[in-house]
Amino acid sequence: MKDDNVKLYAISVDPPDISKNFSEKIASDGKGKVGFPLLSDPGHKVIDAYGLRDPAYKGQNVDGIPHPAVYIINKDGKVTWAKIESDYRKRPTNAELRAVLNTLK
């Protein structure tokens, strides 16, 4: 996807300094830097707008943690594809995302 006109963002409830430290920790493993912005949503406004807040964390100090989700949003701002998981270890593959992006061209 490197040559495509595609932008990738990650959104977290973590404040910016925590996200920055997390990004630096990932980069320190020798596999390279995080190549996309880690956006901060500590008030979980975006997370709540998409209905992603995981109720398993309600009332805990990490209240607002979202279910893992991937959205593909077209140039007009319309969600054209979404995958929401309850298990944070399950993520769409690059091939799955590529197939979806190819349908948008």
C-alpha cells in the first residue's frame, strides 16, 4: 500500500505522551518506526461516536478502551468497509485490506 494514495491512522484513549512512548518502544525492536500517526482520544469521543467502547472495561481506570476496529473511509468521508473484533489479537491481514482497497479504484 506504500505507493497508494492511502493514509493510515491509529486512535487510542492514551494521551499523546503515552502514545509517543509506545511508538518509540515499537521502533526500538529493530523492525522500524511506526509509519503512521497515533492519534489520541482520551475523552473517547471518536471511540464512542463509532460505538466501539468495550464494556468489559467499564468503571475501571482504563474505561473507554475500544474494541479493535479497522475502517476504510473513502475520499468522500464515507465508511466503505469495517471490521470490528472482540479479540485484540485478531486483525485483518494486509491481503484482506488490499482486496478491499482494490475495489475502491
